[in-house]
Amino acid sequence: MSRFSVENIRNFSIIAHVDHGKSTLADRLLELTGTIDKTKNNKQVLDKLQVERERGITVKAQTASLFYNCEGKQYLLNLIDTPGHVDFSYEVSRSLSACQGVLLVVDANEGIQAQTVANFFLAFEAQLSVIPVINKIDLKNADPARVEKQIEKVFDIPSDECIKISAKLGTNVERVLQAVIERIPPPKVHRKNPLKALVFDSTFDQYRGVIANVALFDGVVSKGDKIISAHTKKTYEVNEVGVLNPNEQPTHKLYAGQVGYLIAGMKDVTEAQIGDTLYLPKQPVEPLPGFKSAKPMVFAGMYPIDQSEYNNLKSAVEKLTINDSSVTVHRDSSLALGAGWRLGFLGLLHMEVFNQRLEQEYNASVILTTPTVPYKAVLSSAKLIKEYREKEITIINPAQFPDKSKVTEYLEPVILGTIITPDEYTGKVMMLCQARRAVQKNMMYIDQNRVMLKYLFPLNEIVVDFYDSLKSLSSGYASFDYEDAGYQTADLVKMDILLNGNLVEELVTIVHKDKAHTVGKAICERLKDSLPRQLFEIAIQAAIGSKIIARETVKAYRKNVLAKCYGGDITRKMKLLKRQAEGKKKLRKIGNIEVPKDAFIKVLRTQPDK
């Protein structure tokens, strides 16, 4: 590795919207530089996880080092392939910290999409050089000229800087490599300074412990060195260093400016913090700023299906969170489902992928409850502020929602959403946004037939099914991206679910006052379908405070007491029916309703089965 001087190193990422051909372009670059053989099987080589193969999306950012000969010089190119979905934007922002430039890939058929805009601004804020690449020019509907104009209008990048390629066929991909060498600056690092390495990703290996992906900002690290973690202050011995090519390839040393991996016998999953700085024992350095911790947008309860599986699931969750550091974990327990956790995710797809990875990689099956978002409440009395030790409290679990009398105002999280849609769907999209209590902020035409809309949304309105509704309204053409926009005051209420007047704690939900009736009715209907019938009738009610806003009734089983009365006087029949009614009334007073676990799971499951 010492052959590569800093001037001959380039670190870059590939960023784009979902499905614009990032992983395919990465495959071609790997082939061109001879890193992998040219065979028909090379499809999405860097997507190693089973979930990525099945869904055809990138979930984890993957690194590969390429060796490339250009004009007689040997260059080392470190490429990071990043995810394109908004739920994994934390992966993208972390990857950019190890780079000096990006390839911004845009589909020649689709043009600029919402996530393209978001990823461009991530790179722009990090002050990286941007090389626009227009991909899929081999499609018959491709219109590269139109896309060039869009790039010029939205990003202010001259159209002659765009490189038109087809990653699938490999057309013009050589030009991309040359542009990387010409337009992306080498890293600004000093090899003579003491070691300073940033951990930007890590995975857990059962046999070797934690494998940390590092970017070296200063100095050199070699096998056998002692290193210290700035976060835990523990000392480790380096067992192995190397580059990812795309599989691990051990080397003797890694030099400043290079990106590689490092194994140092970290056994505990909490030790390798992402964003940590590593340095040598006798030469302490100023730790690198690290990363802003990811802000979870969606919280869901997670419980083992059987409580005896709790410990296995605990270690599986710990190992998976080291690989996916944007998940937050709080312990939680529920009367119906036992001990578990409340996990925070960046979005719904993130939650689904996490659940799928738990099943595939650790063989753990779990119950996930309906996703909720974190609310805040501003407390009114000094006594309460003293009790909670702060004026504003964050509520992750709906059961802990404070009463209206204790609070001056409730706050709900809001996000700034960007929607890019063909203009014939604009009306429908606006109607959908208004139905979700959104406020329009901006509207701009990108070209003759595409509109970019910006809306301020309450987060809980878009968490579950907004993306699906948007896609079906616009025949799949609209794209959506969002960023956090803080909190705003909202008229929130806590809705209780009662069975024969008894409160069921697990089903407490927080809703906006205007939506309370529809949500309450839906929960009552789902409960009615999943509760077993009894010998007495069960009233299922949704209540806000003491006011009932929705009701369903599960009818009682009843015996036909009139079977033996054929003919005869009506009063005899009435007497038998009255006696039966009294018996049912008495039963209802003493009868206790235990909600079976599977009924809970049906009601709490993320998507109600239609």
C-alpha cells in the first residue's frame, strides 16, 4: 500500500435516487479496474445482504478499493456505493465523511427525483466535488438533453460537465473513471503526523469480533500496533488491517488517505462506536467531530413471540444495531406481550428491513407493534417540572401521555417533504397532502412537465401509508423525500380503548383531535373481528377522557330457551326469555374479559389485514 502517494488516491461515493443504477455502475467500475472478472453473474456485487438481493435495493453502504492505471500512473480509488432510499440517508451522510467527491447518478428516463435533490445537498453541504452522471442512455425513451437542462436548473451545474453513460452495457464508463481522477481532489492528509482514523461503519463477526471500516486522516496503522479508542479510552492490539477489494484483503499497513478495515479484538458490541476516532497510545490527537446521531422518526414496540427467547433476541438486536447504528433501543414491557423493547427507526422501510434482517441473519421471529412517533409535552406546574427534571418531556410510549390538566401545550414532530411529480397528477397529490393536514411551502416547475412541491407535514400522518398512497395516485411516477423540521404545537388527545368499561392499556393511542373518530372506529372494528365471542355481550368503546367516540358490540352466544315451548301461552315464553336476560346481565357483571394474545397481535400488527 505504500506505493500509493497521497496525490494518487481518490475517495468517492456514488449517490442517487432509488433504482437509478448506482450498484450497476459500481459493478462496471469494479470490472473496468480488474477488481472482479467480467461474467454474466456480476449483478449488484456490493449488495451482500440477503434482504438487498431479495428487494433489489441497497441498504448498507459498501466500500471497495480499485487499482487503476491512467497515463502510466497507478491510482488507488476508494469507492463507496450508498443506498438511495430516504430511510437510509444516514448511511449516505456517514459515507460522505470519508470522501472528497461524489458521482451523482441521474436516470436519463426519469430525470431528477426527490432523493437526487436531497443527496445532492448532503454532498454540497460537505463541500465535496460533484460529477453528474446521466445513466441509462440505452433506453428507448431516454432523453439525456432534457435531464441536462434539469441538472443545470436545479443544481446549477453546467450541462457540459455531465457524463452520459449506460452502466448496464458499459458505454462510456471509462470517462467516469477519468473524471474521478481529474475532477476529485486527493485527500488533504499528512502521513508524518500521528495516527488519526475515523470509524465510519462496523460489522460483527462471530469469530473475529468487531470489524471496523476506517478512513485514515493522518498517520499510518500497521498490524501489531497498539491503538486507543477516543470514545471508550480502551487500548487494543491491531490483529489485521486491509482493504476491501470488494472482499477483505489483508495488507501490512494502511496509510493516511486510504479507506480500509481494521480488526482489533473488540469483543463487545458496544465498543466500536460509529464516528469514533482511533489513535496511538503515546500520541493523543483531537478526536474528529464524528457524526450527528441519527434522529429516529418512527418508534415501534418489539417483543419476542415466546418470552423464553428474550435473551437470544437481546443479543441478536445488539449485534444488528452495531451494523445499523441509526436504530435506537429502549427497554420496555407490556402486560399483554411481556418484556421487550421500543425501537426507534428512520422510517417504515427501515423498520421492515431491520425485522427481515433479524429473521434472516439471526433466525429470530418477533412481534412488531403499530409504529408511533415521538411527541413532546410542555409541563405547566413547577412541581411537575421538578419531578420530571425538565420543562419539555418527550413521549415515546403512548401509555405515558400526560393529562391535559398538567400541560400547557402538546407538540408533534413535523417534517419538510419534497414531492416531485409529473404535472398531470399535481391536483391529486395536493388533495392527498391536504387530507394529511399538510401546509404548502413552495412549488416550482423543474421543466415543462415536472413539478417540485414542498410541504410541511405532521410526521404521524405520513408514517404508515402516505408513500403507498402517493405512488398509487401518481401511477408510480411521483417521488418523495423528507427531512426533519422540528416540532409544532398540535391539538393532540389520548384515546383509550375500553372493554365493558375496563381500560386496555396496550391499545392506548395518541391521535389528533380531528382524526380521533376515524381512528377509534377502525380500532374498535379490528377488535370486534379478533375477539372471541362470550356467553355475554362485550361492548368495545373508544373514549377520549369520559366521552365515548366510537363503539362496536360483540354479540353473546345464546341458547334457544324456547325450543321446548310449542304452542301454549305467550306469557310462558316471556318468562323464560326474561330469566335468560337476567342471567346474562349477572354474567356480564361478574364476567371478566381476558384479551387473548393473538387478538392483541392482530390489532397491534403494523398493517391491518384488509
